[in-house]
Amino acid sequence: MRTSTTRSEKYYILISLILLLALWKIISLIIDADIILPSPENTFISFYNLVITRDFSRILLFSLIRGFLGFMISFFLGITFGFLSGTNKYFGKLFEPFLIIIRSTPIMSIILIALIWFRATNVPVFASFLVSFPIICMNVTEGIKNIDVNLIQMAQVYNINKIRVFKEIYFPSILPFLLAGISTAAGIGWKAVIAAEVLSQPEYALGTSMQVSRIYLDTESVFAWTIIAILISFLSERVIRKFEKSIVKWKG
Amino acid sequence: MALRIKNLKKSFHGLTIFENFDIEINEKEINCILGPSGVGKTTLLNILSGIIDADKGQLSDLKEKTISYIFQEPRLLAWKTVYGNISFVLKNLYNRQEIENITNKYISIVGLKNFKDYYPDKLSGGMKQRVSIARAFAYPSDILIMDEPFKSLDFKLKKSLIVSFVKLWEIDKRTVMFVTHDVEEAALLGNVIYILKDSQPTEIEKVVHINARQIDRILNPQKTAKTKKTLLKYLK
Ligand SMILES: Nc1ncnc2c1ncn2[C@@H]1O[C@H](COP(=O)(O)OP(=O)(O)OP(=O)(O)O)[C@@H](O)[C@H]1O
Ligand SMILES: [Mg+2]
């Protein structure tokens, strides 16, 4: 679970990005139609124009808030239900089919149903909640099942009280699983937010902007918004990793 | 004084390990248990420490005793350092300064001063075992249970730990239950040695008493030769 990027790894990333850009440029030259594949430079011009518009920060903020809300709901419910499933065998068995059903439901079905049930701005929140909840839940359950009973016995022999056993054995055992779940859930949840926004069309939303650009055949902007979405995903991943490294010190 | 276990019965899914089993644990002495693998030594220790319940039997005196346990595996918390693993068992018993002193004392006794802030991940098997030993000694218990504490240690280290153990024990004579495969260890440390028979259910095949002080035995190992011979004979 080594997450630090060494110097040479950084070079590889840089080279692969340059290769990607070169490939993109070459293909766009061959196709020679910005409406189908805009060139990298036009995309970046469009990117710049987007970023300087008055509404940009609002669009970004609102989308981020939706993602964050959906995430927080699945975070708290995921931990609660994951904990119940992991500690109570019967609850776990009863609850598992629900999770499997949620996980097997196409994201588009979730969004379409949410469109019927909720106001436009809440559809993305619901969608991101529903895709990330099972992930966090299952990871927490997995973490609990992974707790070493030998350590619990050791604590019992040494008369460690229940609160300390929870804080000093249960919690650290579950933590790596929880963090892995958070990382995956945040990534998938963010994609669900954008997909839901494309369909639900809230007033200020990254997905709405993307869809509008598509309708006007403004392919550069579609690309530019996509790059913004990717950057946000990348940044949130980095933040989570940093956080993970600072608390899971004992590994690696 | 002795703690008595009477009429002990324990079986796992039809496999009877103990049946009408009696054993006396002499207080403030080193009670050694020798026996082949799978005979039920760890099971006996787990019953004594309350980790598992017996199916039947009386071990009433044991209930109120506090216990330190050197398990067959180190059982360290991966997220705590050497220091953290030892102070873990002291936290509700002492104030901060005392915890620090006691923890540091036992870390030096097991020779891990320079590894105090290491996580178990970075320690060798023998080093982890030493942390487990230090933890058990640091905890102020009535009974010290040891399940092959000196295995996975090289000869020199084992020798030095046995010497430190005896010194510690001379100062602070706890009741010790000591399981080993090693005849030499038994002959050096035991005040009383129980040899378990390789049968199901198991029985005590032979009880050997040794009166000589452990320190004297360590200083004159040739004096244990006879005991070792006896023990070997009963272990077939
Ligand atoms: N939790 C358990 N469930 C089922 N069987 C068990 C369990 N614990 C121990 N046994 C069985 O009980 C017997 C005695 O096991 P135990 O661990 O007490 O042996 P031991 O004398 O400590 O052996 P060793 O010297 O190899 O450590 C073995 O046959 C083992 O398979
Ligand atoms: Mg054993």
C-alpha cells in the first residue's frame, strides 16, 4: 500500500501525459473537425474561457456541494449499517441482498427514478449516495470481519475496558478498509453526480453545462468540462491519500 | 499454597482433550508443562486465563486472579509501536510518569531500547516475541502464563532472556505457568514439571519436583543433567 510517488514515477506520469497530448493532437489533425474532436489547444482556450466566466465558481461549487452531500450521507449511513452488518450476523445476512440489489442497479435507472421522486438539484445527491453507500458499507463490514480475535482475547486477558478495545483495536483495524472504501466511493460518487446533473439539469451544475455545450455542438467546452471533472476527481483522490498516509502511519 | 483445578472436561467437536483432569498450580512457583504437540497445552492455558470456557470442572480460585499471558504468537497491535504495545496494558493502572518508567524498564530488559518507536511490521519474529514478553512482565499480574515464550529466539538471546526472567522472578515471585517443548528450559526453570501424556484425553504422565534455585541451576547447568534425562525418558 505504498502511495508516495517517487521522482522517477513523476517522470513517467509526465511522459505519459505528453504522449497522450501528442496522440490527441495527431488524431485531431487527421480528423480535422473540431466538432468531432477538438484540438488540444482549442480545448485549453475553451477551458480558460470557461474558468473566467462569472458563473464558473458557482457551477463548480454547487456540483461539489451535491457530491459532498451525497458522500456524507453515504459515509454516515455506510458506517452505521456496515457496523451493524459486521457485528450482527443476522442483520448482515438480511441486509446483504439489499446491497447487492443496489449495486446491480444500473446508474441510469437510479437517476431516472430519482428524477421522478426528487427536485432536480437533489437528484445528483441521491444518485451519488446510492452508488457510494454500498461501497462504504461493505468495506466497513469487511473491516470488522477482518478484526483479529486473538487481539481481542489479548485485551481481555489484560483487562482492557470495552471503550478502549473499541478505540484501540476495533477502530484501527477497520480504518484501512474504511479509507479504501472512501477513496473508491468518492470517485464513483462524483461520476454519478455529473451523470445525474446531465439528466436532471439543475440550474448551476457541471453536468448541466456539459449538456448545454453538447446541444450547441460546442465540443471544445464538453471536453473542457470533462477535464475539469477529471481534475476534481484527481485532486480529491490526492487529498484522501494524504489523509490516509497521515493516519495509517504504521504501514509501509 | 496451590490453585487446584479439578475434574476438568473439555472437548472440541467430539474430540476430547481433557476428561476428569486434575492439576495443581503451586503459587509463587514456576509450574512447567511439557508435552507433545496437539496434546492440549494451549487449551489448558486458555481455560486458566478465561479465554475459553471449560465444559466442566472447578477452577474457582482462579477467577479473581489477574493474568499476564505470553501467547504462542506475539499478538501485537500493528498500529502501535513497541512502546505503545507495552504501555497499552498499563494505561488504566498507573499515572503517566509511572507508565513511562515501567515501559522503558521492560523495553531495556528485553534489549529493544533502540527499537522503542518501531512498529511491529519492522521487527523480526524474535523481536516481536520479546515485546510480548516485556508486555507480560510489565503488567502487574498474580499469574504469569507463558506459552513457549522463548521459541524463535537464537541461543544467545534465549539464554540472556532466561537469565533476565529468573532475576525478575526472584524479585517479584509470581505464579508462573510455563509451557514448553524444550527439556532444557523445563529443567532450568521449573519448580514443578508436569509431563502430559500423548493420549486423548490427556493425562499427567509424571510430576517432577526440583528444589534447587533457578539461579543456581543456571550457574551450574551440569546439575540439571539428571533431570533432563528423567524428562526425556518420560517424553519417550
Ligand atoms: N478452537 C478449537 N477448535 C477446535 N479444535 C481445537 C481448538 N483449539 C484446539 N483444538 C484442538 O485441540 C487439540 C489441542 O490443541 P492445543 O492448541 O491445546 O495443543 P498444544 O498442546 O498447545 O499444541 P502445540 O504444542 O502444537 O502448541 C488439537 O488437536 C487442536 O486441534
Ligand atoms: Mg500450543
